[in-house]
Amino acid sequence: MNGESDLDRFLFTTLTLLTIGAGIIAFLFMLSMQEKETYSAIYLKPNSYTNFLANSSVEFTYGIQNNEEKDINYLVRFVAGNKVIKNENVFVKKGSAIEKTEMMYLKEVPPFPFKVRAVLSSGKEKEKNSEVFFWVKGKR
């Protein structure tokens, strides 16, 4: 015998394996506790709009992507210049996207050039609104 008993070797091996096992369990626990990134996004469909006014109206297609943890009933505010033209509720299931075509008739045309904006709000208090826009430069 070299000074180590079978009991000492058993205890050393057991404690080593328990330490490694505890480390693996702690790592897996921390990995599972990481938050999944959630977000909402609004976008303009390319080539769905023109930068010129036709008969006092503008038309464009926008989309909403819901990468949140739940279904959301979004509020979309449509603005021409500084004037809100209309508000619309749009329901999007979690993990889904929806595209809609919007036609806005402008009773009062703002001075050219002006922005046409779609402003997205998900109802979360601390979330900043997202928006997309394009410029209207003049009449056709």
C-alpha cells in the first residue's frame, strides 16, 4: 500500500464526479434561463408605393412581424405630414407576419415634400414605437 486506502480513493473519485456533475447541471440551468429575444417589426413592402400623389391619395403595402411570446393586437397609426389620418387595429399571431395594403385619401394635402408614416404600437408600456415612412415629393 502506498498510504492511500480504498476508502480515500473512493471518496476522491465520488467527490470529483459530483463536482463535475454539479458544474454540468449549473451550466445547463443557466443556458435554459437565457431569455429569448422578442420583438415586433413593421416594414414597407418594396415597390408598393410611389413618391407622387395621385388624386389626393397615397397607397402602399406594409407588413408587421410578430416575434413576441404571444398573439398581439397592434395599433397602427397612419400619418401624412403631421396629421394623423387614421388608426387601425391589426391582429397578428405570435411567430407570424401579415401584409396589408393601405389607401389613404388626404382631404388636406400637406406642403410638399411630406412624409407618409405607419407607426406601430404593441401596447407595451416601455416599448418604443416603431415606424416606417416614405416621402411624397409632388403630384403626378
